[in-house]
Amino acid sequence: MARMYRVLGFWCLVIGLMAFAGHMTEFALLFFAQAVAFTFLGYLNFSERTYIMMFWGYMVISFVGFTYWSVFKLDLPF
């Protein structure tokens, strides 16, 4: 399971680099930070249960943040 966090870190780095190349600086910095966090967590050798609980917590926080941003921060036409 720890290796999967390193894979997540790699893909976040790739997405961050593509966003940086596309001049989306804030988006790129967000994914660079996630890449560092996932890679760091991948080397801590927690138990599989701990990794799964951390991932679920990450998913809850990201979905709540995405929903908040979509509803309250975007200029939606309605």
C-alpha cells in the first residue's frame, strides 16, 4: 500500500508539470503540494489500515472542498 502512495505522488507530479506548462500556476502548485505529501506518506511505512483511512480522509476533504468551490466560488449562470 505504501508503494501506491508513491505512485499517487508521481502522477500528481506529472499533472502538476502539465498544469505548469499550461500556465495554470495555482493548479500546478496544488498538485505539487499533493505530490510531496503523497510521496512523503509513501515512505512512512504505516499499516494498510492507516493508509486506507488516510486516503478516505483525503477524499472526503477534497470532495467537500470541490463542492464548496463549485457552489460558492464559481460564477455559475443560475
